Amino acid sequence: MLTSFNRDFLPEVWLADFNSTVFKSLCENYTMKYHDNTWTVEKMNTNEVVAEAASLGMHPTTVLQNQWRMKDSKTGLWYDSFLYFEHTNLESSFDSPLSMHKIGYDFFMRKKLTKIVWYEDPSTGMIFHTAAKQKNDVFGKRYCCICGMSFSANNFVSQHMRKHPTISRMQSPVVECIFLDEI
């Protein structure tokens, strides 16, 4: 489940459809889709695009806040928006890890974490946490969607991300992951 944050008209709560490239609003008739490096929000009954983001973000929560723009329903003109999406609940544990499919394969490359997340590495099926130090006899790691594997969390940003300068430049220090309770 995702929550949208904006001062505009879009619904607040979104649910993932059969995959993580299609989302439907919980209470209103909007669909969010990813195609050709662009996320679009459309009205279901008319397919009119009302918001879009040209982004390499692989999940709505990894699209940077300044990449969204919205269409004025009266004038038809596009304007920059403060729209962004966050997960409503990222509670996890060793026994209940998150899948990269659910949170976005590029999640660790585009978000600054404020709490430990347990996840399943899609390349190995192993369970890791994101802390820099050892916890429950497991060393912390973070998944790199470009390399397709997990690397030490202790030096993920300072060393590994340097290998991917395009992604490093896309990260914004003001966009942090805000963990919200389940709605």
C-alpha cells in the first residue's frame, strides 16, 4: 500500500495491482502505470493523464519528489508538483522480510533509510537487514539493482554507489524515507 503526499486532488491511498508497475487508487478511479521511463496517473474512466513523472525510478516511491508534474484540469497546462509517494508500512523482521518487488528494486539506491529494513535478496533468496553493523548474527547489506546483488551496508553509499555515478547524482539529500503506520 502506498500513500501519496500532495496538496492537489489525487487520492491518498494506492494499492499495487498484479505487479509493481500498476497501482490503483483505493477510493477513487485513478490508475498509476509505468511505461517507457515515465510514470503516469490516469483517470480510469477516460484514460486522461493527470500527473506524470519522467523518471528512472522503478517504483512510485523511488521517483524523486521534484520529478512529478500535474495537469491543471481547467487550463490543461502542466505545472511542477510537490507530489511524492511513500510506503504506508515497511515493518519487517527476519521472519517477515520485505520483497524487493514490493518496495522497488532501486529502493536502497534512491532512499535514505531512517530505520532498519529486513528484505529478501532476489538473486539469492537470503534474508538481510540494512543496518551497518551485525544484528542477529547477520551482517547488514543493501541490494543494488544495477549489479543484481547485495553489498555491505557499512559502505554501500560511500563506496559501492561511487561505481554508479548517474544514480549517485540522482539522489537528493532532502528526500528521506518517511515510515508511516498502516492506514
